[in-house]
Amino acid sequence: MDDLKKAVNEILEEEIIKIVISNKMNKDVKYNKITFILKENKEKQYYQIEKYTDKQVFHENIDADILKEKLIEYLQENYKQLSAWSNLHIFDLKMSKKGKVFLGKKKSDNTKVVNKSHNKEKNYILKEGMIIEPLIDLGVFTKEGKVINSKYDKYKQINRFIEIIDDEVKKNDFKELTILDFGCGKSYLTFIVYYYFVKIKKINVKMIGLDLKEDVIKSCNEIAKKYNYENLHFEIGDINGFRYNNNVDMVITLHACDTATDYALYNAIKWNSKMIFSVPCCQHEFNDQMKSESLSILTKYGIVQERVAALMTDAVRANLLEYLGYKTQLLEFIDISHSPKNILIRAARGNVSKDRREKALAEVQALIKQFNFNPTLFKLLKEDSLI
């Protein structure tokens, strides 16, 4: 017992990110293995426990200060092996039938636990050490500006979105920008974008967030006031009918559902917006309309039709933007393992040749004819004689 406590104490001298307990002492022990994963929220660190049977997984959260007690409890009665990972070492603890304890220790590259070293090597725009209040309130940063281990994926996703914007913004010497964020919600990304422009790029920005929910708008305006983001404010409005009489330099629309994305793109085009960043969501329109005699293989299986229809929707949007003089790209901004809705449309006013524009429109018209589509964005543009 004393040897076990001594070994566990040695392991816990370092911050342990992951622990796996395994190798049951007998078949009556309920769980095949037990894992402990270090988590962190705004208040404290804790461990999430996962207990595996043959068919189920049971979850439990414990405070970090009782980790030692839990480990000893499981090991002395039920299991013979423990593996643990810190940023520096991998520990391997084994117990013999007679209770003798063996502890091995070797240096760790940490890649199998948390890919933290890789993240630190990358030159992110939103760097660790910056005191970015929206990231702190979102639970991605600690108050000291350190990335919370369990939030590295979210940290990378946010940086990826900012990088996609930055790649376009840095092509021009902008002194000021007017930005509209359609369907902003309370995701904090609007606040992070504002921080990027004002604090990092030193661009004078006027930014308006638009959402239908009155309580969300009220809350967002209060948060903007708390952060002293003077030129960021939020309004109640519908993407379909919102009117803005001044110049708009950038339109952002994230996860606008189905044809709401089309109305957002349509408004951006009407305002002659210099840049558009759009992440579509819930694309039902083409899926409901899709019919084809010669390519019925694409409509034969529901899951295939759904996915192909969503990709076609974004391809049509991109081509229509290109026809209207935007250099357009479809980019992956979230790894598909995290979300299948991971395409971002990036469009910027540019010199698009006549031949390229006409080809883009011809491709759209051919697709419409082949599958009997009636795209909302195409209809809106045609009604305004833009096509």
C-alpha cells in the first residue's frame, strides 16, 4: 500500500493530462478500463472519468484535488496497470499478484494526448498571452491568456476563421471598414472579429451584428459595452428584409439556415460589398427540388442526394458570385471530423475576366437544367436584372 501511494505521488508531481487504468484483477470487476481526462473551465481544473463496460460507457467528473484518492481506490482493489501522460513524461505503473509495484517513466512528445506542442509552434494570429476578453468569456483562454487544454480544437477553429479573413484583408491597405454580421447570435465570434480588426490590424471599424432574437441583441450590446467596443453594436433584423443605406465593405454570415444564406449573399452583392465570408448551413432547397433522368444515380440514395445537393448549392453560389465579379473560393475552415458543415465561401471584388464570368454562369444554367433546380439566389439576381 505504501509503495502504491509513493508511486502515485510521484506521478502526480506533474500535471497529468490523461490516465488509463486497465488490466482487471478478476472477472467480477465491473469496468474493463477507466480513463481520466484533464478538463478546465473558467473556475477550475477537473477530471472527466470514463468507465467502460463491454457495451456502455459511464461518465463522472471529479475535482482535481481528489484524483490521488480515486486512483489508489481503483488500483489497490481492482486493477493491475495504470498509464499516465503529462507534457513531459509517460508513466507506466504495474502491480504484481502479490502487490509489488513497478513504476516506469520515459520522456513524452505528448502528441497522442494533447497536440499542444504543435499548436504552440504555429504562428497564430490570436496568440497565447494576449488578454482577449471574448476568448476568456468563451472559456478558451484563462484570465492570463493561456489556452485551456480541452479547448485547443476550438482555439484552432477560431484562428482558422481569422486567418481566412486576414488572407484577404492584408491584400489591401484598409484604414476603415464597415462590416455587417448577419445572424450573429451570441457566439462571441463577432466580438473576436472586432478585436482582430481594432486591436491587431489597427483598422477603424464600424461593425453591426444582426439577429432576430431581442434577448440576444440586448445581451450582445451589453457585452460590447463591457468590453468597451465602441463601434460594435447589435440590431434586431431579418436577413431577408434588412436595409442599410450606407456603404458596406464586408459581409459575414455564419450558419445562416438554408436560403437565409442566399438572402445574405444577395444583400452583399446589392451593396457592392468588397468582401464576403459565408458559412452556409442546413441546405434543404436543392435536396427538395433535385430530379434527373440521366443522373438518377445521384438521387437514388437519400444520403448521397442530401450531400451532393448541399455541395451543389455552394458551387452555384460561388459561381454566381464569380459571374458578378467576385474572386471566389470554397474553403474548409473546420476539420470534417468536427463538423460536416465545414465549407466557407470567401469572395472578394476583383478583376474577373469576361470569359470566366460567362463560363461560371453557363455552368450554373446547365446544372439548373439537369436537376430541375430553382435556386433562390439565382431568382433574386434575375429579378434585379443582374443575370
